[in-house]
Amino acid sequence: MEVDIPWLKSRPKPRQILKKVVNKLKHKSGVANAAEIPSSSSIVFPIKLDSTLRVDVPRPRKSRSKKEKEDEEEVLVIKGIELERDKFVKFDIFINDEDDPVSRPDNTEFAGSFVNVPHQHSHGKKKNTILRIGISELLEDLEAEDDDSVVVTLVPRYGADVITIGGIEIELAS
């Protein structure tokens, strides 16, 4: 007997905020919104993640066909995540999120989380790693497929005093 699982293929709806519409109109009319949010090339990495970090990250290609999307996933890459192994660390990642209200994992803008479970190890105390998150479907849901760049927001939840970020970029992975 098969059981219907209605939530399996359901996706959250993006928050429709007036500011999003205004920002999209500004962007299309050529008014630079980048003055408010620094680009990934203007931020000096590595940077300590002791508060919320918002970065405008360029996309490798926009307006990709369905075939291109099937062949290559657009992947958000957070490089050089440095932390202490024995500390609990968590930060959330959002794409094209607004300042208010505070987003949660049930919002479409939520891309994922990074979590480090503390453990003792014979290696050194510092850990350096990378996080990759597929964002093609998320960009579709946010109607951001035609955007040249997206705003990536990193929100530290726990252990913010020990997290350093080495860089943020978007790449295509097959």
C-alpha cells in the first residue's frame, strides 16, 4: 500500500515584500543597489563571522535553459571556513533575503546551514573546510534566474566568535 506524502514535492513560497519589488525595479532601471550591499570582490576575505554578513555574489551565467539546468547545478561555495574543532558552531545561509522580519528555515530564501559538532581529535585544534549548496531550484523559486548576482546572507547562530570565512562564490557543477 502506497501512502501519499503531500509535502514531498511542495516548496515554500517566497516572502512577497514590497521592498523586493522596489529593489527589482531599481535593478532593472539601472539604479545601483550594490551601494547598500558590498560585492564579494570588495570584501577583504578572510573575514570573521561575528555578525550577520551580507554579500552581493556574481553568478557565472544567468537565464539558463532547462537543459543547461539539468546538466549543471548552480552551486553556492563558501570557502575557507575556519573554526575550532572543539566548539559547537552553526550559521545559516540565505539567498536574496530581506532584513525584516528575520527569516527562518521554512522561508524560500533559506539555502541551508553549516554545523560543526564539537569533538576531540588528534589533529590540530583548527579546522578548515568548505561548504557547497546547490541553489538552482532556490533561484527558480525566488524568480532570480535572470539576475546577474544574488545577495548571500550568512547569519551566525552559535560560536560566532570562532568562525572565519575565506570567500563566497557561485560556480556551475556537472
